[in-house]
Amino acid sequence: MTYARRTDANHKDITKVFRDAGAYVIDLSRVGKGCPDLCIGYGGLTVLVEIKSSEKAKYTEDQEFFLQQRHLYRDQNIVHR
């Protein structure tokens, strides 16, 4: 099955905010399979970020599965809208 490789409308703006703050940002949005959109390194922390364009935006089935597995690793992940 193939999926459209599109990003949310606010993807570039959010990425720029993190980079302007001095964070190291890896764009993972093209990975697919539920992988979060960004990997952010800042102040000795690594954070995975899923970008959603609004409060009403829904997770894909793969994204839901990924979020359910977060207890298996110690890094943090957040949703940025």
C-alpha cells in the first residue's frame, strides 16, 4: 500500500521555529509507517514530534500504534499543532 507523502500546512513554520531556537531538526515526514514528523535535538534531549494542522486532525492507524508503543523507549514525543 502506498501513502501520499504530504506534510501538514504548518510543517515548515514549526520546523523553522525549532531551528531558530537552536535545535537540531531531522525531518522524518517522508519515512511513513507511523514515524513522527520530526526528531528534535536540544539541550541534551531528543524529542520526537508529530505535527498536526489542527485539534481535529486525526492520527493514522500506524501513528496510533507508534504512540501506543512509547512506553518501550525513554525519549519523549509530543504533538505540535
